[in-house]
Amino acid sequence: MASKPDIFDGKDLSQWSEAEVVSWLEKSGYSDMVSHFHGHDVDGEVLPHLTEPHLEEMGISNSDQRLRLFKDIRFEVGKHQHKVCAPRLCSLLDPLLASAGPFLPH
């Protein structure tokens, strides 16, 4: 069976629709949290600005789940910022991104 094409290839995070954010959540293993995003208009412009308190306000009460999701949102944002940064800035960011590592095991 052929693999499904990645809808995010080449698309800037700020251009993601609400449906694409939901798809990213599902693809990233957060299907159980999708319902918390409904009614909050979280698209690619909003996603990078979510904080852990925002996630709690959205109904994600488990602190471990919030931390993991927040970490993965930050990682996704970092991947997209890294794609568009200037070459000199990218060379400065590489060691920082490499050393950041995961905060919590998945």
C-alpha cells in the first residue's frame, strides 16, 4: 500500500487551517486531545502562541499530557522557523536546536 502524502510538505505553519492542525495532532499521537481544540479556532497562526495555561483552559487537565503537547508544539514551531531562517541565523540555531532535545519521553 502506498504511503499517504504528507499534507504539510512545503506548507508554512502559519498557513495551516484548523483541519490541518487537527490532522497534525492526530499524526503526532494526540487524537485523544482533538476534541479540546474544537471551538477554539486553533489554526497555524494561533498554534505557535499556545501556552501551557492555554491548553489547560482548553480542558487538557492532565499536566503530563499538557507538557508533552506543549513540547511537541514548540518542536513543530522550531522546525518551521528553522526552514525559513537566514543562513547565518540557521548556523547559529543548529547547536541550540540539537541540544534542546525532548523534555519528556513520549
